[in-house]
Amino acid sequence: MRLLEILFYLLKTNSRTTIKKLADMFDVSDKTIQRDLDKLSLLGIPIISYRGVNGGIELDRNYIIAKYILTESDYKDLILSLYISEHIDSHLKNTDLIEKFKMVDSDRCNEILEKLEERFIIDLDEEPVRDKKDVYNVIESAMDNKSFVKLKLEDNVIEIFPISYVLKREGLNLYYYDGEYKLISMNMVLDVWECDRHYYGPIVKYNKVKV
């Protein structure tokens, strides 16, 4: 994610900056930023380095990411996916990904969005998921740490091992294990706590179970 953020920043500023400034901005070391810039260069991103007292780095000002990485079909599909997802998940909406793509190619992005908003109306029966950023962060931390979590529901609290999210027609669900493999709607989860209990046994992926 940091690679993408660095790239968007360089595209937005469209001027010379320094490794130290980027390191301070992303709260990492100068060496980490240098490695990130090397990775971007290997991906074909034309980063220009200047040495000396007034040195620094910048993108080749003739470079446009959308033309080199995404085909027209890719671009439309990506904007459509973001457009739909932002209406479902307020956490994704807060990342402003569509706004970042507008910085890269404003005219094309706006043209696609105007057609989507005219032809693809999203009118959900329920309010989109709101104010659940912390809930998702705790669950994702538990997934990384292989930890159990306690989920606060309307009527009780359950302790489960979270495995993955599953998006179904009725909304976003959490696939979990508590001796059996089950699904629970994220709309039912009011709060969550990560436990000290861990699980390192075998896990059956959702596609193999289809609960």
C-alpha cells in the first residue's frame, strides 16, 4: 500500500521532493523509502534522481500511470468496482481511492463516473456499514496474529476464530471457526475484542465449505 501512496504523492505534487521528506511523511527510515523507490523503478515507474545540495527525486513529468498500467477496459472495471464498494463499506470510502485516480487522470475518471451515476443507481434498503473501522481493524489484526476474538452481538458475546470476509448478496459476512465453520453478518457485530488465545491448526477455506 505504501508503494501506491508514494506513487500517488509523486504524481500529485508533480515536483521534486527528497527521500528524507518521504521518510518523515510515511514514518519509516530513509533506507526503507529508497528500497520502495527501487521497487517502483523495477516496475517501470520513471523516477528521476538528482544529486548534490539541491538534489532530490521526482517522476518524469511526461509519465501518466493510467496509460502505462491500465487498459481502457481495466480502468472502467476498476472504477466500477470502487464505485460499488464505496457504497457498501464506509471504511473504503474514507480511503478516497477514486479521488486519487482523479488526480492521475481527471477527465477520464470523471467521464466514467458520470455515466455510472446516471446508469448505475445504488439504492440499498439499509444504511451502508458505518463507524466500523475499529471493528475491521481488530478482526484483521486477529487474522494476522492467528488470534481468537470476542464478538459482541445484540443478545450475547461469542468467542470465535476469524478466517476471512465473505461478500454475499445480502452483504458482508465473517467466515469463522468455533468448532464448526460458520458465517455471521457483519451487520450483527456491535463490537469486538482480540483475545490472547491463538489457533495454529489446519483451516478449511470458505470455498471448500460453502456454509
